[in-house]
Amino acid sequence: MIDHDTATALLSDMVRVRLMEEKCAELYSAAKIRGFLHLYVGEEAVAAGSLRMLEAEDAVVATYRDHAHALLRGVPMTRIMAEMFGKQEGCSRGRGGSMHLFDARTRFYGGNAIVGSGLPLAVGLALADKQLGKPRVTACYFGEGAVAEGAFHESLNLAELWQLPVLFCCENNFYAMGTAIAVEQSQTDMTAKASSYRIPALAVDGMDVLACHTAAQEAVYHVRNGGGPFFLEFRTYRFRPHSMFDPELYRGKAEVEHWKERDPIRTFTERCLADGALTDDDIAAIRRSAEEEVGEAVAYAEAGTWEPVKDLSRDVMTPATAEALR
């Protein structure tokens, strides 16, 4: 039976992510958020269940569907929302937007828009930690679409050869953009691919936050205690289209509704109530707190400021700055 504190923490994390994401969709429709926007609705159990097993000195690398990872890693929602708005108070000073959230303070290294690009970055971070003798874990999140990239195979190969402290977290939502996994890959079991590199691998029900939590606990222990890399395949599902531009012609509404029956927030809430871990008042308080946090984040972003035109060349390599560095 789950205890009260753990139930509160896991449900709070999922609700915070869900309400923030739904608000982002609303703001996008109102043209407050521009550019690309990839939402995590339906996949909350993965980030909520796994990220809590990491320590402050560990590193996290994510994909362009990165809002949940940034938030649960400790990046303030105010700074995330300001980044979505393109304001300079954002975590990337408004220059990255939705796909490029970044925060060195929490060791959150993206937000990486190129599919598979976070994998070699994670291997590099882990290699540095090993060479420096630091007992840290680098958790790398990526979709199953990245498994078709060469960087995936190169990264897993080196991680195993060099016994690097990397936790590979594959968020398998069964669609690489609009391509079903069975059409894209001949081997649809992601753990089999990891095992081919002699990396311990485990498939997890990504709609069950407790299953994600337990699996991450085992995996992080393995990596942190010198066991080398570990691979987790979280089998999950996104309820919304790939991005806000996606007409979603590749899957039927019945399929989506079928998966929504396994909504991780609803099923976990029901379980907590049945077990007596949480009461209706507890759940109402969790939602109220998340709503207040979202409201504060939107107000912060609205009140944010645009980067001055005179700063547009800041951190940009120009012929003049290149000459000065010679």
C-alpha cells in the first residue's frame, strides 16, 4: 500500500504537469505562445515516477517535449512559462521557447529539438562525471523515434564499452510524429535493442506512476553504484497530437479514447482513494495548489519583458567577435 506522502508527491507532480500543459494549449490557441509546442498530456506518469529518484547533482537531458521534465526537475513554472512567451525572464532568456528549455542551476540540459541529439550529450556528461570520479547519474529521455537514429546506437555502444553512468529513458508513445512504430521499425521491443549492446533493460507500464517509480528506483541504484548504463522503456501514450500543428490523421479517435481510459492521473487518484492514502480533501488541495501555481506562472509571463533590440547579437558569433577571439 502506498503511503500518504508518496501518494501526495506523485499525484501533485502529475497534476502540476497536466494543468500547465493544458494551459499552454489554451495560450497557444490565443497566440500568446508561438512557434512549435509539443505537449506531454497522457505521459505524466513517466516523468513524475522517474525524476523523483534523481538527486540534485544528477543531470537530466530531454527532448523537444520537455516541459514536464524541466518542471519536475525544479525549473520554476514561472520561468518556463516566460520562456514559452519568448520573454527574457524565461529560463533561456526567451531565445529557446518551448523546445529549448535549459537551466544549468538544476543541471537540466535541454530541451533538444533534433531527434536523438540528447543521447550523445548525455554520454558526454556521464563520461565527464566518470573521469572526475563523481558518483552522479545522467538521465536521458528520448522517444522511440530516436531509436532509429544512428546517434542512439553510437551512444549505447559507447556507454556500455566505457561503463558510463547513464540512465536511458525511452518514452515509447508508439508514434514517431505520425508514423506508427510497427511501420517504422522491424524490432518494436526497445529493450531488445538495448540488450543487443549488453545493457540491462526493463520495459515499464508508462501509464502507471508507481510502476515507473519502482523501475526508476532499481535503475538509478544500478547506475549510481557502478553498474554501468541501464535502459528503461516506458510504454506510454500521448493524448494530444504530436504538436499543435499536427492534423492527427494517422490514428483514430477510438484509439485515443481507449488509451484515455488508462489516464495515469485518474487511475492513480482512484487507487489512492481506494487504499486510503489520500482523501477527497487531499486531492482537492493538490488541484487547488496546482491551479494557483499555473495562474502565477501566466501572470509572471504576461508581465515579462522583451529582450532589447540592442541585445540581439549577445552570445551570437559575428565576424567581429570571431576576430576578437583570435
